[in-house]
Amino acid sequence: MFVEIKMEAKLKIAKSEVLHKDRVWSVSWGHKDGIIASTSGDCSLKLWDKSLSPLDSFVHDRTVRRVKFAPDGKQLAICSFNGKVLIYKLENGVFEEYAELEGIFA
């Protein structure tokens, strides 16, 4: 027996702000503490709290394409069009660069 259930959802924008100066490429949510990370064509990684208040910002030399939090929320990885993956680690309440991986273009 197959039962079809139809659901409707109405979405409402609660808050709208310009957070970057260029298109946003990636967003990741740190599930442990609710921090939101976003990357953009403006060459930046930005960190926000749940209310979209800025926490920190990192500027890079090329477009920052992707960001992803580790499951524990204490590390995040970003990749950029400069061929690098940067790992940031949460130390004393601040994300600091922890490791850099670099690709080689052939």
C-alpha cells in the first residue's frame, strides 16, 4: 500500500544583510557551537554567530571556494583557487591557521 503525503512549507526571510562583497561560494555550519562559516569571491572566509554577528574574517589572495567544519566543530578546512587547502584549529576561542596543503598544477 502506498500513501502519498503532501506537505507545504512557507519560508520567511528573518534577516537579510550583505555579508560579502562578491558571490558566496560555500557555507558551513559548526553544529557544536552554531558558528557559521562562509567563503566568497571577495577572497575571504568569514565566521558568524547564529544571529549573523561577525566573529572573525580571514582574507586570502584568491577566491575562497569551499569551507567545511570538522564534526567536533574545533577545526575547519578551506580551499581556494590558489591551489591550497588551509586547516584552521580552534585554540583559546580563536581559529588559527594550523596546517597548509598545497597542490601542484601540471
